[in-house]
Amino acid sequence: MNRLRDSTRKKLTTVSVATLTTALFKRGLRNQFIQNVHPLNPDAGTMVGEAFTLRYIPAREDLNPITVFADREHPQRKAIEECPPGAVMVIDSRKNARAASAGSILIARLMKRGVAGIVTDGGFRDSPEIAKLAIPAYHRRPASPTNLTLHQAIDIDVPIGCGDAPVFPGDVIVGDAEGVVVLPTHLADELADEAVEMTAFEDFVRDEVMQGRSIFGLYPATDQRTLADFAAWRASKEKSK
Amino acid sequence: MNRLRDSTRKKLTTVSVATLTTALFKRGLRNQFIQNVHPLNPDAGTMVGEAFTLRYIPAREDLNPITVFADREHPQRKAIEECPPGAVMVIDSRKNARAASAGSILIARLMKRGVAGIVTDGGFRDSPEIAKLAIPAYHRRPASPTNLTLHQAIDIDVPIGCGDAPVFPGDVIVGDAEGVVVLPTHLADELADEAVEMTAFEDFVRDEVMQGRSIFGLYPATDQRTLADFAAWRASKEKSK
Amino acid sequence: MNRLRDSTRKKLTTVSVATLTTALFKRGLRNQFIQNVHPLNPDAGTMVGEAFTLRYIPAREDLNPITVFADREHPQRKAIEECPPGAVMVIDSRKNARAASAGSILIARLMKRGVAGIVTDGGFRDSPEIAKLAIPAYHRRPASPTNLTLHQAIDIDVPIGCGDAPVFPGDVIVGDAEGVVVLPTHLADELADEAVEMTAFEDFVRDEVMQGRSIFGLYPATDQRTLADFAAWRASKEKSK
Amino acid sequence: MNRLRDSTRKKLTTVSVATLTTALFKRGLRNQFIQNVHPLNPDAGTMVGEAFTLRYIPAREDLNPITVFADREHPQRKAIEECPPGAVMVIDSRKNARAASAGSILIARLMKRGVAGIVTDGGFRDSPEIAKLAIPAYHRRPASPTNLTLHQAIDIDVPIGCGDAPVFPGDVIVGDAEGVVVLPTHLADELADEAVEMTAFEDFVRDEVMQGRSIFGLYPATDQRTLADFAAWRASKEKSK
Amino acid sequence: MNRLRDSTRKKLTTVSVATLTTALFKRGLRNQFIQNVHPLNPDAGTMVGEAFTLRYIPAREDLNPITVFADREHPQRKAIEECPPGAVMVIDSRKNARAASAGSILIARLMKRGVAGIVTDGGFRDSPEIAKLAIPAYHRRPASPTNLTLHQAIDIDVPIGCGDAPVFPGDVIVGDAEGVVVLPTHLADELADEAVEMTAFEDFVRDEVMQGRSIFGLYPATDQRTLADFAAWRASKEKSK
Amino acid sequence: MNRLRDSTRKKLTTVSVATLTTALFKRGLRNQFIQNVHPLNPDAGTMVGEAFTLRYIPAREDLNPITVFADREHPQRKAIEECPPGAVMVIDSRKNARAASAGSILIARLMKRGVAGIVTDGGFRDSPEIAKLAIPAYHRRPASPTNLTLHQAIDIDVPIGCGDAPVFPGDVIVGDAEGVVVLPTHLADELADEAVEMTAFEDFVRDEVMQGRSIFGLYPATDQRTLADFAAWRASKEKSK
């Protein structure tokens, strides 16, 4: 597996999920945005890391008494202790937020272990406490009922669906205050580069728009002048650093 | 078309969307509330303006490469430059928030052009930035993927549906921290007048309730005394101005 | 009917809804969480009280002109004046948030009357004002249109469904910043006791996790040492009070 | 309560649910169609009868072991034995078809007791057998799991919602191969008369259309000639009887 | 606009909607299937024709009394008389089947006028009668309530969305017993040709599979032998005609 | 793994899915019914077999060109050739019926290979043809678009969710004209026995009800007499064989 390079990780913290979806769209990838998940702590900063996945299936009552968590091999608990530092745990909860995907204690443990973030297309319990932790966490909506009510953890680090997006172990997951996107591993470097460029240009456009310029010719840059202006803007930005 | 009068616009900024829906209900209009749209910036103040509409249909892939935005006649870009100052842009996104209806640059441009607000029954991208702009914006939920992923802009300023409400160009759109309502043009003046009166009465009721008065006889005012009390309350309010 | 004991009420204000759902799960009760309702004022503190219910059915237009509220026997208005102080009003709105279950004036009246909170599986209108009241209120999402648009109040204090949970009059309702749970009356005391114990243990676990301890053996407490450590932690907490 | 007159019952068996919804619409009643319920036995003929209602709430597990049906006072079983001959049983299943509202044995008993039909906005189990019974039955979709899995019968013959329509005990329920409509008791006679007239006219229109006539002027009858033609058509129909 | 050629029309009646979606998929078009519409009369044969569209928006009560149909310019009625023979009427009902998109009289008129079929992403009323007409009709589910309850016809022959698919006037609409697909005009000829070829090959595959052959190497035809076998099969089919 | 015994298989073909869900309910298993799947060929007889599963995740466009089916290791194609005779293939399509889970050629191949049936919580394409095959098939609704549009086959014979039910490889799957239920392997024998008994009793009850007997005391059998009558009924049935 390609490893996420430090330089790429750094670049990805400076761009938005929206910009990355556009770069993906240009490559024919239209379903990499994890639909309908929201940050519990939007000020936690951008989340970047390789996907480490956990798969749930519907819980069968006889297999899911409260006692199962005593087993160190239980996939949910094992995943919490095995998710690599720097990775993002992504949980396939079948978009079901009627019982919890995880709670604040497990997420605190992930945080302490250096995990970069956690995403479920279901819900977390203890959400007010999670919102105070210094680890980005994304879910659909709060879900107090205990995990075993509806979910049985079954697999670790297999390809999953999350919020209608495909997630392969090792894919690069990026989350910001708006949402979460999944970058195929082999594209992560070039997407990061392209997104950095797009972000610079859009910062320029934003400045121009705030000074009253029309979007025609500017965005996209169909006017000759626009690219020249951008170059000048960029140079002046560099200088003022 | 009736034009929205300045006096009516002013009155509408002082009443709530909830109060306006009651006034509409009394006239047999039950579906003028745009369902399930939420303000990105609830502190932006009340939004009032005539509807300028934009209609999307599902995107056909061959007609919607990223290059289409280079065309100045593209309806989305054209709408951004043509929406009249003081109007509210209302977008029919078929209640689909899986891709963006618009993003922060276009909305910043609307703001600079003096547009009064923007509403979609889909989602916006760059939502954290939009939340900081001084223009009211309403959507269902954040949607990072680029517009062309799912939407093709097809028509400007035709009657549309938005959040299950009918919206005709020129209808008066009012939004507050709770939601958005559509006032038929020919009723805007009388609805504004009635809502101002209702608001005064409800302010009085609220004061009474906070002092411990029962709602029986008070709300609605079936007790003789209530209207007399209201008159007195109003007079004292006037005086204290 | 069992009455909610003061000591139980007090204990319940110190535990979370999530913890209570686990205690219910251990007793085979999996559907006591009111799904998809959210606090308008998450800082209002924990809500505890016995359920006083209000049942709505779909509104038939001829039976629901605006004038019905003039009737003191109208179930909605009657419920507002009759809900006992210390109780929680729970409304069955059939999970329909397209028109309001109630608004700020009625909820202010409940607050003044000493009611402990209000829950609907529909929506409230005047939600920005409700958010400022010192009474916990939970709904699905804001709903400006007046109640009569879609709801007809039909029954007071009968068993209902709310957010897919069964609610019997007198059940103990607990709400926190995350959501709302329904405790069967006869279990309230023992659930409160158990939840207090669980909370103490989870506070200990959280402290340990924040100091870097693994969850294996700790949560659940399968290691001998864990319970000893917990006893020590507890003793030191007691001392430091 | 008004009783359903035999003559009205007879008339209602000759008209369609669609025609009745139009007659209701003219009186401002827009929500009397039970949404999304389908006949299991579309050839069973038109169902007409006064509503006898049964209300379910979500099942609490401890109150709903399989043994509850041994109790003759259990509302579901009681309803089956008490629903009057000629009436239609209407069940409020909260639009939840994940467990059964009833099964073939209970519905066979209703049939034998002379009940006119049964409607749920949930699902029936044993649906292939029900489809063979000579009693009209309507549901959303088949639902094998036993009733107690999700439903607790709580009330008999109270006002309910069914498929988003309000249903009051004694309302006249009419079902055909397309769906089910709820007629307010006090309007049943006049709706029946009007629908019979409308049906005659629409039969005429249909004949004309099948002979190639345009709908302009014909439907609605804005051409003078249309009403004359209708009178002639009707006279000839009478004669040929 | 390209006209649908007779030869293409003929070819399209011999292939399935499923096969056409595959041919579209190969060209990058993934959303041309009209989701969740079903034939009322699956034995009516394959429907082929150019799209003639009708657009509905949510009904505003004051604009939609029953009397509007008296107006010959009312878009719904006008569309019925103007839809060209051989065309397919496609209605954008915003996927709302709670009130009718049309009823049996209008559809009978379309049939008599030689229209090739009708599709709505809402519902039809009088569905049992429509099922007996010799014109293919597709909808989501039966909907008795009269059209004006929820829909206002607003536009004729503009681009629309129907069941999440984009439909442009003149697109070629094909429906079979399974569903409906939208072919972009400029691709209709080549899609028809390709689908005829694919159908021949799949008929061959089906014959082979029914004789016990494995799909490996056969479907797709990765074995050399498969294409040779297919050629032989085809030749023998030709001969036996 | 326990193997499904021939005697158990035989018994299961004589009982209904509804009866089995009741037997499961008595054991605390409430979620074993596969929700919202329907037989394409309800006359195909009861389906019984051990689960052989196939798991789909959302399709990533670059990994799912039409050419992937050329690979004999592609999990979907491999599953078709490897599913054991007598087994039931169960597909986790994430309840997404917007593209096909499989089509008629693959299902014909399963039939020829002696597979007992196929279930998806998505949709099948070529559904009219599948309906004519002599193999039970269950889906949510027809779905013409080719599989790769939305689904990527990823795993064979792992635990999955299907229609909100947990399915483990080797579980015993039973389907009738109403729906499909999942029996845990270790319970299959006893559930079959119990269901056979229940079916006999319910056949007796049905006979009694059709002769006019009340359900009180009869169903459930709380009257002494009922069990005696049942014994007599059973004896006479045996004799008449």
C-alpha cells in the first residue's frame, strides 16, 4: 500500500473538502463524499489520515448481550486498540443512527493513541463530551442507545461503504468543518497538489469578488487578464509573508 | 408585477416567519413555508426580498463537464450576475443535498451585488465560509460535491417548487432564524400589516405570560379584559419610546 | 401510579441519557430512546419529570379553523394549563415536523407553571425564542407553520408513541444535551441507582483513559486490578469533596 | 352519531374513491385519502362501512410477551370480536410495516362476523391467504413478524390517524381497487349523491373520448353542447336498461 | 431536433430497458433510468417515443380551485391535446404520489390521439381503468386525490427531471415491463443498433446457460470459442426463420 | 458448521415465514425478517436453503468499468459459479435498488446449478424474465441499470446485513409468497419442529373460525375445550389421509 506522505498530509490540511471533491469530479469520481455526516467539533481543525475501517452488521440479540465487550477479540474493542496512530477510523453503520456506533470513552482512547479522527454514518453517544475532545469526530446525529442494540462489529479493515461512499483501507480521509471526503490512495498526492493550486486561485477570486469584481471572466478564468492578475496577486502574497 | 413597497419590506423585517404562516393560514394558504431549510448564519437578521428563481434538473454527465462554467450564458452563472439587488435568489434543487447548489464565491458575489439573500432546498458547499458572510443563506445541509455532480441549471426566473412550497418570480420571500416563507405578491402588503398587529399582540401576551397569567382568555383574547389590557400595554409602550 | 421520588429525580439529574439506555438494554428494553429529537437549548440542564402526554392526529380542515383555540376545552390549550408542575409534556406529533407542535408562548406558560420540560417528535415554531427560555425543549427541527395546519389535538394523558418510543403517562422522562429517554415508572428507582453507579465507574474509566490506559481489562472491568483501582479512585474522590 | 343509511351505502359501492376525493376537494378537504395502502384482493369489490378504529403504539418489550393474547381484554383481540358487522376496522399502525398489524385468522374472523373490511397503514402477515378471503383488506406491504414485535394495541374506537388521514369513529370508509378514502359522517349522504352524478357524467365523457372527441369543452363541460349531449346520452342509457 | 427514425423506433421495441442502460453506462451515462416507476399494464408492450414533457410545481391553493380546468390554456389540458402522436408524455411530479398526476379520461384521450405512452414520477388516479387501456402508462403508485390537491401544471415541453433522470424534449423514451429509460436524442440510433446486437448475444448466452454452460468465458465472451459458438447459433437462427 | 438436515428442509417447506417469525420472537429474536423484499415469482413455492452471501459496497467509478466482468475472480461472477447447490444466495446491496444486484442470465445459471433461491435487498434487472424462471427470487423492486453503476462486489460468504436482518453464512433462509426469514443455524431444527406444530394448530383454528367460532378461548387456546377439539380434529385429519 502507498503510504500517505507527510508532505501530502500537510497540504491536505490546508485545503477544503469541497475543493477536493471538485478535483475528484475532474477525474470522473463523483461519489467520494461521505453523505450526511457532520462534525461534532467543527473547530477541531482539518482531519487527515489513512482509513482504518470497522464494519457493523445488524445485531442478532443472542449474539450481542452486554457481556460481549469483555472479549478482547471483540472487533469493536480490538479496532480501538489497533487503529494506527495517524489513521482515521471509518465505521460502516449502514447509515443507521438509532443506536450508537461508539461513545466518548472509546473515542477518548483513540485520541490518546494518536488516531487522527473518527467517522461513522450512524451516530455517537455521549456526543456533548465528544464535542469537547481534541479529535475530529463525524456522525449523522446523536444516538444514545448502546451499540449492541442494533450493531454487531464483524470485520476490521475491509472495504466498506460509509455514507454511500466506497472506503478502502488506506484511502486518504479528509474532513473539515463541512464534511468528509475519501481520496483513493494512488491519487492522494496529485489531488493534494491540485487542491493547493485551486485553493490559491480561489483565495484570489474571493479577494477580487469582495472588491466588487464580476465572476464573468474571473471564475472560471476565461479572461486573459485574470491569470495575469492572479500571478500578480500571488507574487504580492509571497512577498508579504 | 406588483413591486415590493419599501414600507412593506420594513414591516416584514420586524415580524417572524411563524406569524406570517398564521396570517397565510387564515387565508387558506397552508403550504407557503419552505420545508426543512435552515439558516447558515442565524444572526444575519431577517431576509426580505422578491423571489428571483433558478431551476435545476438532474445533471446528464455529457452536458455537465467542469468546462460549462466558462460559458457566460450558463444559467447558474448568469443568475448570479442578473439577480436584482434587493431580491432573494431561490433555487429549486429538487430537495437533493447530495451535491452543492452553490458555493461561497458565488454567494459572496450576490452579497456584493446587494442581493437580499439566497435559499436552496439542496445544500451549499463552503458552508463554514458562507456562515461568515453578511448575507442570509438557507439550505438543507452542507453539500461539498461540486454542483455539476448532480445539478444542471436550466431556467432563470420561472415558477418553481422549493422545499415543497410554490415560488413564483416576484413572490415576497421572508426568512428569519427559524426558516423561510413565501408570500404571494398581491398579499404582501396586507400580510405585512396583519403580521405587525399580531406581533404587537403576541409581545403583549408574552409579557403577561411571563408575569404568570394563564393563557385562557388571553391567547386568543376571548376575555373582554384582554383587549383592554392590550390597549393599555400598547399605550404605555408607545409612551416609553 | 408510583410517584417519582425526589431522591430518584435528583439522581437522574446526575446521569446521562446514554447511561440510562444501557441500563434499560440490560433489562431487555431496547426502544426507550426517543429517536431524532434534539434540544433547542442544550445548556438548560438535565430534564427529569413524569410524562404528561398530548396526542395529535392529522388535522381535518373543517374541524381546525383558527377559531378553535378560543375553546378552553381545546386539548392543546387545556394540556398547557393542566400539565402538572414537575412533569414533562410529551407530544405525539406522528414524527411530522411540517407544522408546529407548539410555540414560544405556550412553552413560556409551561415554564411559568413549573413544568419540567417539553418534547415533541414534530417541530416547534418560534424556536429561536424557545431556545432562550429556561425550560428544556426537544423537537425534530423548527416548524413555523401554525399547529392547525397539520395537527389536531385529540387526547390528553393517554399512552402514545413519541419518536418510535412508547410513552405511558407517569413514565419518567429524562433529557440531556444529547436526547431523551423514557423510563418505565416501576423501574425508575433502580435505574437511577444503577446509572449513578455506572456513571461513577465511567468517570473513573475516563480519567484512566485520559492518562493513557488501554481499554482492555478496564472497560469492561475484566481485570482484577480495575475494580481495585476504581475503589481507590472513588475513595480519593470522596476524600477530596 | 349519524348512522350510515342503506341508500348511501349502496350509492357508494357504485362510485370510485378518486371521484369521492374530488367531491371532498370541492369542500376544502384535501387529506381524506389514506396514503400508500393497497388492496390485497383488488377483485373483492368496493368496501363501504363506518369506521371502527384500533390504535397501536410502539411495543414495550416487557408488556408484550406472546402471552398477552390470552387476555380477552387485550384490545386487539377485543376489537376483532366487537367491531360491528358492516363496519370497517381501521388500524393506526404509525405507517410502520415492519411487523404485522394482524394476520389471516383474525381477518377471517372479521369476515365471518360480517365486518365490511379492514385497513392498516402498516402491513398484514399471512398476506397470500388474506388475498383469498372474501373481505376487502388494505395495507402498505406484507409484514410477516408477529404483531407484538413492534405494536401494542392500546385503544379501541378513538380518533386516529391512518396513512396521514384523520379517521373518526363513525366516519364512512370507502375502498376500491385503487385505495381508501375517509368521508366525514355528516357529509356522507351528500358526497354519495354528488359522486353518483359525477360518475354518470364521467362515464359519458369516457364514451365520448373513446369515440375520439377532444376534452376541450367536454371535460369540464364548458361547451353548451356538452350538457345537452350528456342529457341525451343519459336518456338513452336509461331506456336501454 | 433530430427526429426519431422509424427504423430506430422498430429496433427499440425489440430490446429491453436493462440492455439500453448498459449501453448508456458504456458511454458514461449512469442516471438515465427513471427510478421507481412501474407499468400499470405490463402486457401493453414496449413503449417508444420522443419525450413531450409537462412540469408541475406544488399547488398554491388560491390558484388551483376546481374551476381552473375550464381554461383551455391550462397547461395540463393543453398538453393532453397537443402531445404529438407517437410521442411519450413525461410528467415531472417531483416524485410526489400523494395526489394524481392524471386520470383515466385524460389518458384515454392520449391513447385515442395516438400518443405512445405516459410516464409520471407521481401517481395516477383511476389506475384500475388505466390498466385496461391499450397505452403504456408508468407511475410510482396509485394516487386517487385530484391533481389540484398538490400539483399545478406550469410548463409544457421544457427540460425536466423525472424519477431523478434528466428528460429533454425530444429525448427518446423507452419503457418495458420493468421500467423506463431516457435516451439522449443524438445517441438514439447508435444505442438502438448496439442494443439489438447485445440482445442477440444475450439470447444466445441464455440458451447456452439453460443447457448448463458456465458463465465463465461465456458472459462476457472471454473464451475464443464463445464468439464462434455465437456466430454458429446466429446462423442457425437465421436459417430457421 | 451444522448442516441443514433433509428432514428439517422438508418441514420448513410446509410452514410459513410468518409462523417462523413467531417462533423466533418467542426466543427473543425480533429482527430476522428481511424487510421489504418481495418475490418476483410468488408461485415458485417455498424457498429453503443455507445462506451463501455476497457483499456489495458502493461502486468507485475507476474500479468498475464494464470490463471487470471479464475477470473470473470477480466476486459477483465467482459467487454465481461457487454458490453450493441447495443454498440460497443472499446479497447485501445496502437496500439500494437504484441499480441491479443481478440479472436474468446469472439467476438462470444459479437455477441450472441447483441453487435454491436468491435474495437481495436491492433490485434485479430483467425482472419479467426472472419471474418466469423456476427459482425463487426476492428483491425490493425492479432495477434496470447495470450492477456496476452503483455496486462493487467485494466479499463472498461473510456475515452481512440484508434488509436490516443479520445473515451469517450457513443460516437457514426460508422464503414464501410473503417474504424471507433468516434462521440461526443452531436453531433451525427446533424452529422447524415448532413451526410444524404451530401450523397444524393454526390450520385447525382457521377451520373453526370459518365455521363461525369466536377467537376467544380458541386463539390462543385458553379454553380447555380447545386443545381437546384440536386433538380430535388432528386425529380425523390423520385418518382421512
